[in-house]
Amino acid sequence: MKVTSVAVLAAFAACFCDAALQVFTAQLQALESSNVSGEVTIFASSTGLQGVGSATGLETNVSADAADCTATNGCGVHVHSGTSCDNTTTQGGHYFFTGGSDPWSSIGYSSSSNSGDATFNFDVTNSATDISGKPFIIHNKSGGRVACGILSEVTTGVTEASLTDLSSTGVSGSVTIIVSGSVVVGAGSASGLEASLSDTTNCTATNGCGVHVHSGSGCTDTTTQGGHYFSGSSDPWAYIRYSSTTAAGAANFCFAVTSTGATAVQGKAFLVHNNAGGRVSCGLLTDATVPSPSPSPSPSTDATDAASPCTAAGISLFGSVLLGSVQYSGQL
């Protein structure tokens, strides 16, 4: 299983600015006697899926760096083509168009903690985005199917913002957010940023490449925008950012932020920062107009999952850890 970070999936790096994203969630339950459970949130555009999730009860201390995930579907996390979690037949195989390459073959978690916890993220170019009612499967390091849940669309409590440039920067974009308990989960995109950034060498300034919910209720100036929206002494937004941009200056981002006491995001300003930390784009979060799902052509229904080699991408469940263009702050 090749575990691929968001930044490497250049084919999905086109900006979906001003495009509302559908949101799907699933609670994942153990298959057979695995004791694995978890959750996943997926944001769907017309051409791809961005997702974040977590799992508990996996094998402990798994590391793709140590070649633990080389089995077919080892450490995989995938949308499947079936209609239920009852058995492998009803679960189906990976959900994608017949005749195309399997975009899920490289998607998975890259490590687990000493208690068997893991987080994962993915950014998949896939026109098979009509995922309501589809199973979401987690695999163990041997490729076995260990947890499953049925995806359902979230139609209430979704906020979104259309992001417009500040001070004629030319940066625009969009973001979609849902709140689950004390966790703020979101995904979006921006264009007009500096070209070819990478957080391995860039984004080191305070708020560099940041994407944040702010406490203000306007975009007019820094006073109406306010600072990061959080409660308490520890700022969960401090390290939330996009991790790369394309040669055209486009970026996708996805985040899951534990923000206890500060989850009333409607009406708040959402800000995008440039490499130097400057505020370059802003929009106010409002109730989302949830787009109608568009039927997808028949995807692959091959119940035989695909194999691929293994590479590593950093991942951690606790703290505030960058995962490609996905960040987790606190415990998801």
C-alpha cells in the first residue's frame, strides 16, 4: 500500500474555487472480531474527494516507513462500490470508473500509535463522487477488511464561504465546514497564491500558508476579521495550513481542528494567508447551499482490491500535526 499525502496528488491540485462541496460522514464499526472502529468525513466536488478520519483498535506501532503496509491494501482506507457492510460481496471493491486506473490503491494511514490509534487523510481525483450509501472500509496492515461504515450525506449544519482577495492580491477560493462535537472539519481550495510552495522549505513564517477561522464578522480590515477563533490559552489553528501550491499557484486544504468552546463558526471570517503570513483572501461563513448529487456512471465493482508499492507519509493522532494539506489539531 502506497500511502500518499495530499501534496503529491498534483492531478487533483486544480482549484475548485467557488464550488460548493457535498459533505458525507460515516461511523465505522468493527468487521468480524477486529475491534476496530472509527469515523470519516468526506468532501466531494465534481472531480474528486477530500477526506479526513480516524480509527482505533488497529495493530499497534504500525509504520509504513518500516514496510509494514506492503501487502495488497495494507493499511488502506477506501470508498467501496457496494451497498452494505454485510460481507465482501455487498461491500464491493474500490469505487472508481471501470477502465480507469484505481485512485484508491495509494490511499491509507501510514502509522498507528502504541495503542493502535491512527488518523488518515486523502485527496483523490475520481469522477465517481456519488458516494451516498457507499461503504467506507479500513484495512489492517495485512490488507484485511477490519472496519466499515455506510456514507451518508450531511445536509444540515454545513457552512461555506466564498473567499475573495484582500488588498488586490488576486487570491480567491472557497471553503466548506461542518462541526462534529468540538471538532471543526473543513476542506477548500484557493488560487492566485505564490507558485510552487512546499512546506518543507516554505510556510515557516507566523501564519505562513495558514487557513483559519477567525473571530471577527467582517473582511474589511484586520480589526473586523479578528484573530484566530478559539477558546482558552492554546491556539489550535496555529499550524493549520495548505502544505503546497502548484506551478499555477493553486492549493487544496483540509483540516480537523479540536476547538472546544469555539465551534459557532457561522458568520465568522475565514482567512487564507500567503507564504509570509499575510492575509490575502477572506470570506464570511454562512449556511451552505448543499448541491444536489449528480449520478455517476457505473464505477468499477470488482471486489478484488488493487495492489501497489509502499511509501510513507507522516501521520499522528495527537498534537497538531501536518498531514500533507490536511492537519489535525488535538484528538480527532
